[in-house]
Amino acid sequence: MTLLRGLVRKLKLVEIEWQDIEEHAGWQEVDQRPLVILKSYGLLVSKTRWHITIANCYDPETTNFSGVHKYPKGCILNMRVIEVIKF
């Protein structure tokens, strides 16, 4: 049982639009095609100067997160809040 039991925590469900990093091993000609743009969805865990962290799951009993993903800010094109969820 946690001391935070009974307290309401608000978490933002967000959509992150980000540009994937590409890497190829070995000698080759440079490919000039644009990088792939992807979207990820999750609960906003933290936002710093360098990265944004989201999670797939949240346990209000322990206040732990699962399925955590950290995105470098240089790869993020856009982030929007879909909904604020109360736990």
C-alpha cells in the first residue's frame, strides 16, 4: 500500500510526432530520401530540455510506469496533448 493512495494524479495522454534515425553499415552511396516520420502515443512522464519521456502504462497503487520510451528533443517534430487523465 502506498502513502499516495487516495490522492488524485493527473497525467497527460500525448501524441508525439518524431523523425526516425537511420543507419546503414558498410560502404555505400548516400541515400538522399527523407527520414521516416512516425507517431507514438503514451502518458507524459517527464519533459526536460533534452528529451521527452512517455509510458504505456501507469500503476496508481505504486506510482510506477511501464513501457517507458525516451525521445531526444532533436527528433521530435511535434507533441500535442490528447487528454488529461485523472488517476
